[in-house]
Amino acid sequence: MRKNRSGVLAGLAVAACLLAAPAALAKTDFHSGIWALMRAAHYEFQANEDTRAWHEGTILAGGRQYEIWGYAWEESEKRPRPGRARHASYGVFVLERVGKKLTLLGAYPTDSVPFKVHDRTIKFEYPKGEYIGEGFPPSKKGDEIVFDDNGPPSTILLSGEFHKFDDAAHRTGIWRILDQAGFRDPTSIDAKASQIGSIGAGGKQYEIWRYSFEEFPKSTDPVLHERYRILVFERAQKGLIYSGSYITDNVPAHVEGQAIKLEFPAGTPPGNDQIVFDDKGPPAKVQLNLGERLFEH
């Protein structure tokens, strides 16, 4: 499940591909080189002749080296069923080079226009007369992606449309676990999570994480703009299993013994600032800051 990824993997999920440049990565067997990096980060792609990619250039920013690759997936004329339009997807992948090693950082969705790399900028060659508009900082125009010392920006504005950087980090680790469990809130680059402790209860070991999502930039659309949760994972033999979560306010939290303590402002009624586990594990519902919160699976 991919949520709040601004379309990059609506197309990428069926179109992500990358191949070119260094000879060691130029194989087209769809199992080695770049393809292996993509599979490791759970990007999906069509392994057939409809997929092509190329190394477009290099960006040096903040003492780091980024390799910029373009990709295109265009459904061949042989594949569409009668009465169905052809599908296509285009984008830019960003990899970081350290010595001979390449690490896949993520991707942006793009339009079907050529682009070039100049210094710290990926510049798109939109047709004359087409609306470009302003860019989103550090970009000034809507036909460019500008890197700064922090590397690729998390948000871009191309030809009047916002897109998020679909970073590889949010496709692995606990984000992968949450997606596979059908977690209902965003797991995109605007979402953050950190472990705050662990609890042993009823012979089981639980890991406790704090989750936050804050839409950036905030839109006027009728969508989720922010969310805060306490996440509960069970530590099993095969790894972590997502058990469920509690919606909370935007306050810090920590673990004390078998309790998750939320650091509400002074004046919160006694007992309404904690989630206490028992031999059955996390409670089905709790009172937090004058409100009942359910344990959502």
C-alpha cells in the first residue's frame, strides 16, 4: 500500500526502471545492477522491452555525489486491449555514489519531457508556451528540481503540480511492515517514526514507536493534514509484527516499565497521561487527555 506519494509510484509501481552509465550496471537481465537495488527497496517495474532508462548526469551538493537517471515506461502497441488507452510513466531516479558503490535514494515523477542536468539543477525542457509557473524552494521555476546542501528536496513543483520525493527509506524497515499490515495513515516522506522504548507483557516483547505525519506544504484539499500515533509492534522470531496503534496528541512520549507515558501539559487529569499494558498486552481502549482512544489494528 502506497499512501500520500503524490503519484510518483502510481506510475512508478508499474514503471520504475533504471539502467545505464557504468558498465557494471548496464546489464539488462532485470536481476543485477540497478534492478537489484530497486528490488531491495521494493520498487516494482515491468521487466520487458517497454521499459528504458538512461544516466543523464551528476550533481555535486553538500560534499556528496548524486547520479541522476531518467526512466520511461511506455506500454507497447501490442499490449493494450481493444478500447483501452496506452499507458506510460516517466520519472527521475536519484542515487548517491560513494566510491564504487551506488545507493538508491528515491525518485520523482515527471512529465514526458526531456531534461538535462546542470550544476545542482535538473532542468526540464517544456514546450514553448506551456505553463510553467513558480517552483518550490530551493527551485525558482516550475521547470526545475534544484538540490541544496541537504541533497534532493522532499517536495517539488513542476508545471503547477506538487510532487513528493518517493524515498527508498520509506519503503523499507518499519514502513514496509506498516504498508504490508494495511496501516491507514501516510507512510510517505512527510511521515516520521522513532522508537521510544520496549515493554514486556504476558510473555511477549513489544516495541513502542512514536509516529507523526505533517503534510508539507499544507494544502487546502480535504485530506489528512496531520496525525500522531503511538505504534505497537510485537517482537517475534521472524522479526517485528505490527500489532496496532493509538491516536494521540502531538506530545512527546516515553516508556516507564509497562506504561507508555505521554507528556501532556500541566493540568491533565491524573491517570489520563498513560497507556498501561497487562498480561494481555496493549489495552483495547484508554482515556488520554479527556478522550477515549481505541487500540486500532
